[in-house]
Amino acid sequence: MKRYLIFVVLLSGCMVGPDYERPKVETPAAYKEGMRESDWKPAEPRDAAARGKWWAIFGDPQLDGMIAQVDVNNQTIAAAEAQLRQAAAVTAQDRAGLFPTLNGTVSVTRSEPSTTTGPVIGAATATRTIYSLPLSASWEADLWGKIRRSIEQGSASEQASAADLVNARLSVQSTLAQNYFQLRTLDSQKRLLDETVAAYEKSLELTMNRYKAGVAARSDVALAQSQLQSARAQSIDTTVQRAQLEHAIAVLLGKPAASFSLERGELAATPPAVPPAGVPADLLERRPDIAAAERRVAAANANIGIAKSAFFPSATLAGTLGYQSRSTDNWFTLPSRFWSIGPALALTLLDFGRRAAISDQAVAAYDQTVATYRGTVLQAFADVEDNLAALRILEEEAKVQDEAVRAANLTLEITLNQYKAGIVTYLQVVVVQAAALQAQTNALGIRSRRLAASVLLVKALGGGWEEGEKK
């Protein structure tokens, strides 16, 4: 028995299946959008580190307060946190497989054997009662690394769940920021439309006075009324989407939509300056979704080892010690003691390809997770490029659009003065007013898109950048 135990311990160092190596992925040497080589620097933090209050770069206290509530009430984050605890529990279950299992049983059995099989020797009656108290222990030797591969798989899955939690938190925070900025954009748009309505009311009053004086035509009054009502309708229409965004924010904060409201305000945040994004390889260490995908590759790799261990015999050492008697009077006496111990080897000899199919399935699942990991990496780089490009182009567009707003306002001022002097028709005033409103609306829209692209860049970079972390 001693020799057997030594042999089992030596064999326990074996592990079948491939050892894990992180899959190679093609990474570009640099971001092509808005990055100079002199701007590159290592990007922090890494995927397991705290992201910091990245939203502080927008300088909006109300946004700060809402995002602070996300960890407390958001149900997506709560589900991800519960998933992490489940994964940790599974890892603990796998780790327990390295140690013996001890079971205890207390039983009282009353039985009467069949008389057709012969008399019960030594018994005055066929009915008897047996009192038993056995303790049994068993231990499966991890000869081929099945248990250790299971622990490896569970640990990798647990780490993937931890990255999923970080990714869920980042996704909820960024979605909340986007919804909030879009809501504030609608507030600013409504303020702009209300100011336009007030201006149109004055124009209508002016036109009606001119019509009463016989200077303007009745069609001018109708045109002014139509333009005014159209602006009022647009102002009302903004409240529909605003209400929906308010409800969406309530869900993100874990609150009933009926009990949550945001007072109207202005789009006060300004797009932050885009920092150096770091060398592309650092993105693999920052993004929690990439970390989760990579950890799932490691788990799938360990599963191959688990599948291959089925081709080898399993060794179990089991033992039982206890007391058994027909009477409670001598139940725990020395003569009532019994014990047994012995090893067992088990091997499946024929399964018509079942183990081979399971092994092939594990290899195919591994290849799938590798492809998913590489696809996640490629998409991550594309996300960064998309939002760097958006920020660069929108910044240029904002400068041009601001010039357009100034020109439109000047044109409107001149045209109104000309209309008052009777030089131009009211139709020309309407055209200029519509152009001025459109120019201001476009400028507001560009600013909103720049803020959204900034939030998406934060998310694409894995959460924040150096300037945001220092705050």
C-alpha cells in the first residue's frame, strides 16, 4: 500500500493537454488618426485597476452625482457581480477536488430475508435490526491533471467574469453619460426653439401691423403664422425624446421611470482635449472586454486537457471505518468495529468514439474562443480609430459651423432691417430665419456629437485617460 501511495503521488505531477499560451494577434504600430510618434506613451490603468473618475473630465457635477449611483442600484452591474460570485464558487468547488472526501452515516435497518433462500443462521427469528455508524473517505488521485485543469479552467473563467464586471460597469457609465449629454442637447435645442418662437412672434406682430397699414400682403401674415406654428411644433417635439432619455437614465440608475426626473438645464459640458492614446499594444491590457475574451481562451485551453484525461485510467483510494451491531447495547464496542481500505483503477475500454468526439469539441471550442478574442482585439482598435477620427473631423467642422452661425445671424439682422424698410419681401425673411435656425441647430448637434465621441473614446480606451485619472 505504501508503494502504491508513492506511485500515485509521483503520477499526480502529470498533466495532459496543451499548456496555455496567449494567442498572437496582429497589432498596428500606431494609430493613424491624430497621433504622432512623439505623442505615444504607456496607457494606464490596466484592465484590473480602478478606472478613476473618468467622467470628471467633462466638469458636470450632475453627471458626477448620477454615475456615483450606478454601482449601488444598476441591475446590469448587479447581475455581473453575481456572475462573478458564481464563477468564484465554481473555482472553489474544483479546488476541493484535490482533497479527500469524508462522509458519515448513521443508519438503523430492520429487515427480513426471504425464507426460500434458506434459514437465517444464528437467528431465532427471521426479522433483524442492524445499527450502523460508518465513516467513509475517498480520494481521487489527479494522475493526469484533470482536477488541476478544472481548477485552471475555473480560475480563468472567474477572471473572465471579473473582467465582465468591469466592462459592464464601464458600459453602463458610458451609456449614462451619452444619454445625459443627449438629454441636455435636447434641453438646449428646446431653449433655442423657444427663443426662435419668441422672435417669430415679433415677426408676426410686425407683419400684421404692416398688413393693417396696407404695406404687406395677407399671404405674408399667413406665412409668418405658419412659420411660428412650425417652430412651436418642433419645440414640443423635443420633449418626446427627452422623456424617453429621462426614462432610460432612470433604468440605468436602478429607479422606476415614474419616480425619476431631471430638471431642464443647458448643455454645459465641453469636449475635452484628446490625450495621447498610448501605443496600440497597451489597448490589449486596458480593455476589460479584451481581458475577458483572452481569459475565456485560457479556460477553453484547459478544457482540452480535461477532455484528453478521459483517455487515461482514474485512480481512487477509498476506505471505511465504523461500527455495526444488531443491538444498541454493544453497538460501539470493539467487536462491532469494521473497516475496509483499498485502491481502485477505472478505465473506459469502449465508448464508440464518445471521448474522441468530446475532445474534438473542446478543440473546436478553443478555436472559436481564439477567433472571438482576435475579433475583439480588431474591433477595439477600430473603435479607437473611429472616435479619434470623429473627434478630429468634428473639431474642424465645429469651427466652420461657428462661422456659419455668425454669418447667418448677421444675414438675419440685415434682412430684418431691410424688411422693416420695405426693401425685401417677407419670404426672404423666412428663408433667412430658417437658415439661421438651422445653422444654430447644426452647431449644437456637432457639439453633442463631439461629447458623445469623447465618451466613446473613453470606453474604447478601456476607461479614462491620464488627465481624467488625476482629478
